[in-house]
Amino acid sequence: MGLEEKLPSGFLLTTVEQAAGWVRKSSVFPATFGLACCAIEMMTTGAGRYDLARFGMEVFRGSPRQADLMIVAGRVSQKMAPVLRQVYDQMPNPKWVISMGVCASSGGMFNNYAIVQGVDHVVPVDIYLPGCPPRPEMLMDAILKLHQKIQSSKLGVNAEEAAREAEEAALKALPTIEMKGLLR
Amino acid sequence: MSTSHASPRETTEGTVYTVTGGDWDEVVESAARTDDERIVVNMGPQHPSTHGVLRLILEIDGETVTEARCGIGYLHTGIEKNLEYRTWTQGTTFVTRMDYLTPFFNETAYCLAVEKLLGIEDQVPDRASIIRVLLMELNRLSSHLVCIATGGMELGATTIMIYGFRDRELILDIYELITGLRMNHAYIRPGGLAQDLPPGAVDQIREFVKKMRKNLPEYDKLATGNPIFKARMQDVGYLDLAGCMALGATGPILRSTGLPHDLRKAQPYCGYETYDFDIPTADTCDSYGRFLIRLEEMRQSLRIVEQCLDRLQPGPVMVEDKKIAWPAQLALGPDGLGNSLDHIKQIMGTSMEALIHHFKLVTEGFRVPPGQAYTAVESPKGELGVHVVSDGGTRPYRVHFRDPSFTNLQAMAAMCEGGQVADVIVAVASIDPVMGGVDR
Amino acid sequence: MSDANGKGAPGSEGANPEKDLSAQNLPGQRGQGGEEVRVQRGMFGANNGGDTSGYGGLVRSVRLPGPAARPYGGWFDEVADELEGALEEQDLLPANAIEKTVVDRGELTFHIEREHLVRVAKTLRDDPALRFELCTGVSGVHYPNDKGRELHAVYHLRSITHNRVIRLEVSAPDSDPHIPSLFEVYPTNDWHERETYDFFGIVFDGHPALTRIMMPDDWQGFPQRKDYPLGGIPVEYKGAQIPAPDQRRSYS
């Protein structure tokens, strides 16, 4: 019914990178990292109407050691930050992080003493998802975008090359405050 | 030598037994002799069976919990401090995010306190009060649904979780229609509401009530008589009336002891005294009683919702006083924000003073006479109290929320100690703490 | 210690000529005679010279509602009589324990001297005519301008028997932030007092384990005091920066 029946000769050529990316993206196991309001929307996404099972991701793992995606859903307080980092460190590689909601992405409206102003101060973030809280559809969109990213991720020397390029680009990038133009 | 294994060796890590064959029972027996079974288990702050970022520190002896403590503060957001740097109206945006499962209760409690400080309780239009009650009761339904859903999930009953979230979605659709948001609405404002009900809302709510009356018995079928459910919940998380009073526990926990204390009846607000509803109680003092109370409260909420719908009369939804009232009747502007085209036409085109007034009201806000006030509403979790202090300025001087989750969670130790580890989960689920409310 | 402070407060009020002048020059204000929470200068609260309205020299002291005179109205008199009577039975002069009674916005507030707080609370809980069984916790308020009584702890007591709510207010100076714990009378105050200690640094004497509850254990300072900054960071946008909320211009 799938790809295999369409193949005229019964086999298909691809790169190891592509095959690995395809396998990885098709079985992402999220860790439960529900913190605040966004966690409720994350649970909603897993429940009946939005049904994350369609993307093979409905099983939220309680143990970080069995998970490879951390959806940081909600505001991260100064007290929670070390715990968050520890959970991240316990996850096996390769691992990805979605920062769900403005509070996790940038501190959001809680610009104060208690909240870490963006979870990227603590862990590297792959997808920033705006919204307060983001709708389940937005979370699913973020997850699909992450799937694309995982699919096209590099391996071995290519990964090192990509990391170097990304770092160079980041060093060259214009700071936000020096940017001109419309706020978008 | 009868022992078939080497004698125990003391190391820095504790006693080490080297087994070299022989009878396993003997090994176990000699290990048991050391009698250091007492271990401290740390559940959370990230754990699938805890409500958010709650940390439980359990001292267990075998399967028995000998001591239980809570570690909280992992979601402390500093909302009370943030409120002091925003105007009184902007405050609703913050308080709605405290206990994110009961946003309308937070907003109403806060707005009632501000209205008390302003002395305009009597001027809030009827329609605004009715819509507040309507939304609060819908909110009670959605909060209890999440409680039952996640509580079921924590017992291992995933089906009930799917059911709960299915019905909650129907309520969120109504919220979205009325306020534009699924959560965190900031819809109730000091003096009234942000805007009136949109067209079609009443019909959709009626439709929902009909559907919900059909769906509610499913929970009974699924859970109420379920022997596993009963075995897990009955006589678990016991807290009697004296314990509730001492620990300040309110809401379903207090009503499960048989005391029909409900602020909607005791100290009515928003016109609750005119509605016809019952206060369900149980006399079992346990988790199962609280579950039954929540189910029954949902039925009562549906009754109140219907009465609200019958009472709705056209009218204003904001106080008359233009010094307080934000322009109500906002419509969705082309920029995606709330705009009122009529209002803009008036302030921009006809009246310079109205423009100045609007500018000052929005940027600066209104002043609230100095003093303090305490208002309390019956949230799904218990008494939600708000203590506000004004220094006569345009910003709150101090806002403190007495969140029921925070107070009720203190009862966790009293409910769990002496029980089994598995019962801790049931007891905490029956408290229904929401960490956003606990930590604020 | 607290007596000296208690006496110091009215004395220092009289020693402030600026405030007296403002009080003379102004018509009666709401809540005359209560604690001064702040001095407002000018008309619009702009404190960086932006007030061009001509009212820039206006000085006005903002006061909380002052003590009320009998009768208080409603059931307030009954509660006050019962409380005073019960305290007298315990050989405690009500005037020594109850600093003042404020009736405002339909709420009854007893300002209690801190050394008598536990006794008053116990009386309120146990006296059959009072029966305030349920304490809804403590809320701290920091009044830096109220010299000698900067830190206030506010308790709301609910009587389910008689369906009433009253408020107790206790103050302590910043230099000696001690208030006796109500944990023995109302165990529910366990976490509430820890929270108030965490945010305001009020030390509740007699609390079994007064440690931080919300903030990390090694946190410095008491974040919800007025002198503690909000702690926000400036937010950068394209080509622009917006300061943290507490650094912005305010009109209060």
C-alpha cells in the first residue's frame, strides 16, 4: 500500500543521511515536560480531537532516558531551570527541543525576577513556537516543522560542517538592535 | 561454614554482599537483617503522574509512606509583583494566567476586589454579572473535567482522559467564540466585561448544554460504579472536617466531609443568591466522595448555565462611568487586535476631549481610592480569595491571591502518610492542585 | 523594642512639616488619619520634570482609611464587643491588644499589636460568639513610607458558623521583622507564613520550619518588597529597545 509497491524494481537508493532522518523523524518520543498553561494545550494535542497519534507521537515518555524530544511547555522559573537542564542532559542523543509558548521562548509577559527569559539560556532550542498558549494546531505545525528539520539533518562530517557553518552565520548575524525595517 | 556466600563487606557505599552460589533465601535474609529499608523517594518535579511541576518527597518503608512532603515553587512566576507595575485593568491579563484551568474565576475575583475598592459593585450591569456567572459555571465544568480526566489518567484509565478532554474541547470552543481565546482570556474587566457576547453564542451554549447532559452519564458508566476505580479511590486520601478546618482546605475536599460550605450560597457574589442550585456533599471524606461531588457539581453548573441563558437581556456590559469603562463593544480590527470602529470614529473625528480621555485611560489607567479589600469566590478548587491594596494610584499597590490549590495542597501530607505509595497519586489527584495557582 | 517603635511612629509624623502643611492646605481626603502610603507630588504623577500643567508643586499625602468610631454598624459592633469582652476576661486590656479598628468598604479590620496576636487569634477561633474557624492565610504588604511599621501581615479570618469575615493586620518594623506565628492556632498558615517570609522577610517566630518555599533556597533578598526591583530585562526589537516594566515612565 505504501512506497514499496510503487517501486518498479523493488529497491530504492537513498543516502544514509536521508534514511536515518526518515527513521528518526517517524518515531519521535516526546518527554513530558509540561510546566504551565501550555502543558494543558500539549495534553489537549495528545487527546481526542487533535490526536497526536497521527504523527506517531502520542506516547509521552515519563522518563527522559526514553525520550528524544523535549517540549518545554510553559514558563521556566529560576528554580526549575537546573531541573530542566538535568532532564535535558539525561536524554540520549540525538535530541531536540521545542520551546512552546512565549514564556519558554523569551520570558513573554513575565519579564521579572522569577522567570528565565527564554529557555535557550539553559538548553539549545530547535523550534520556537509563539503563542500564549499556542493552539494545538500550532504545536502540531511546530512538530511537523521539526520533522522536516530532523529529516534534513546531517550526519558525521557533514554534521560537523553544518555546525561550523551555522556558527559562522550566527557570528556574522546582525544583532536585533541594529536591524532596520518593520517589526516582523 | 553454613553460609555459601562470602561475609558482607563494609564499603563507603554501604554493605556489599558477594554472592558466590548457594541458597538465595539465605542471602535475602542476611540483607534484611541490616534493616535500612527506609528510603526517601523523590517524585518530580517532572513526573507523568504529578500535576505539573509538583515535587513530592516521600519517605517510604517498603510500600508504606511514612512521611510525605511537598516541594513547590518550581513554577513561581512573580505574577503578584508584576501586577504592581501595570494598570488595574491590565491586571486581569496577569491574574488569568495564575490558575490556568480556572481563568474566569481568577478574573472575576480580582475584578470584584477592584470594584469593591472603587465602590462600584452596585453599578456593574446585570448583563455583565450574568455573563460572568455563565462563564464561571462553564469554567467549573471545564476545570472539573480536567481534574477527572487527569485523575483518571493517573490511575491508569486513559479512556476517561480522552473523554474529559473531548468534552472540555466543546467548552473551549465556546470560550473561543466569546473571548477569542481558548485559555487566558482577560475577558472580565474591572467594571464589567471586555465586550458583549458575540452573535450565536447563546445558541452554541444551549447546544452544548444539551450535548453535555448526554455526555455526563458516560462518566458515571465509565467510572462511578467501576470496581477498580472504587477500589483505588474509596477510603483513600482521608481528611475529616477537623482536619479540613485546621488545614484551611475548602472546595470539594471540605464538602466531602459533609459540610455544605459553598461561598456561592454563604456569601453570594455576582447575584448567585438568585440562582437555583444545590450544593452536593458526601460524608466519606475520601477521594471517591470528592469525585462524586465533582460529577454532581458539573450537573449543577449546567443548571446554572441554563438559568443564565434564560435571564440574558440586552443591555450594557460595562459600568456607565466613562472614567473607568474601557470602550466596550470591541470588534476585531484589521490588525488582529480589538478595535471599536464606532469609538475610533467618535474620538478621532468629533471630540478632542474624548481622544485625550481615551488616551489617558488606556495609557495611564484609572485611579483607585486608597484602601484594601478582600473578595472571595468559590472556584472549582475552593475559596479563591483576593486581597488588594491600593495607594490611590493607577496601579495596584499589592495584590495577593489566596489560591485554593496552594492551601489544599498542604493537606497532602495528612492524606498520604501511613498509606501506600500508589495512594499518594490518588490523594493528590483528588486535591486537584494546579501548580500555576499554587506557585503563582 | 516594638513599644518604642510604636511610639516613634506618631512622633515622626508630627515632625514632618511638609506633610502638615499639605494636610492644612487641602480639603478633607478620604481616609484621613490612616497610615500614609505615599506622598504624591504634582498632578499627573510624572516625576521626571514632565509635568507642565502648573500643578507640579502640589504635595499631597495619600493615606489609607483611618480608625473608625463606634458604632461600626451591622454585626461589626457585635464582633468588636465580643472580642473586647473576651480579651478582658483574659485580663488583657483590649486597648493594649487592639491598636485600632478600621471599618472601610464594608470590611472590619482589627490592627493588632504583634505581641498579643496569638492570644487574639486564639480567642477569635475559640469564643463561641466569634468562632472564626477558618484562616485564609496571610498576605504580606510592604509600606516603606510607614516608618517604624513597614511590614504588615494581613490575615483574613472566616467564620463558617456565623458567616462572617474579618481582617487582622499586624505590623513590624523593617529593623525587627518579627511577628509571632499563628501556626499553633491555624495550622493552615504553615505554607502561607513560609510564603510571606520568602517574599517579605517577615520572620514568624514559633513557626516549625520557616524556610523559603517559592524561591530557590539560596536566593538573596525578599523579592516582593517594594525596594526589590522587578528584575526584568530590556526587550530588544528591530532597532529599538523597551525597558523593563519597572524602568518605564509611570503615572502613579
